[in-house]
Amino acid sequence: MGKITFYEEKNFQGRSYECMSDFADMSSYLSRCQSCRVESGCFMVYDRTNYMGNQYFMKRGEYSDYMSMMGMSIGIMSSRMIPMYKGQYRMKIYEKENYGGQSYEMMDDCDNIQDRYRMSDCQSCNVMDGHWLMYEQAQYKGRMMYMRPGEYRNYRDMGYDGVRFHSFRKIMDCC
């Protein structure tokens, strides 16, 4: 189980809210969130309500001014706890939307799909096992998106219109 505490101001000041589960809309508890502490587990935080907008991965640690470091102008508006997972990792990626074009099944991290698979980009996927982070650029850089088990026919429906993902990493050791 994870535990995160959100603070309205930088450096853990102002009102706070402690959370141990998914949190779709922070605005009913805090006017804004400028810093946080992750006491245990891993979380994805979002700059819009209902798990939309830019996403950022947070593991155990203190983030005294996390919002300006990551370019979040509004601050954290929602968060999702990433469950602990100890099984195998499997994901099938597709070059085009709706599972079209080239496809490859992955079981390990991939720092560059162009180099490894000669695939120009990834526009849909099926996460069969495990929890993954997808990155907009090679070498685990750029915007990221949390992928839990499920089918993802296109990323536009998730607020990522026009974004292509080029590297993938398993989320491990979140306890």
C-alpha cells in the first residue's frame, strides 16, 4: 500500500492532505498542490482532474517544489496509486492506431523502439501484464504516460493527440 501527502505550498507548507488510494479531484480538499511527500509506494500525478493531462511518476521521496521542476503550472490536480506488482511483464506495441502496422511483444524495458524494432513510433498497445511507463522520446525522456493492464486503441482518447511514444520502462519496486 502507498501513502502520499500533498501540500498547498512549496516546501511542505500550508494545508495538507494525506492519501492512500486513487484521487480523481484534489480541488475539493486543497486549492492547489505545490509540494508532496511519498512515504511509501509509487504514484502517478496529473496536472488535470480525473487522471488527465501531463503525468509524472513519483516514488518514495520528498518533492519540495516538484511542480516548478516538472513544469506544472497549476500543480497536481489528481493522482493514481500504482499497485505493487511482482509477476511477469508483457506488452504488445503497435505502430498505428487500432492495433495496425508492425507489432512487437515486449517483456523488458526498451530505450528506443526505432533502434530495437525499426519501428517509427507506437500509437496503440495492449498491456497484458505489469505496469509500464511510456515516454515520448527515446532514452526515457519527455512526457510520460502510465499504462496499466488493458487495451489502448489510441492515445488521443487519453488526451495525447499527436503524441508518439518511443521508449518504455517497467514500473518495479514500488513498495
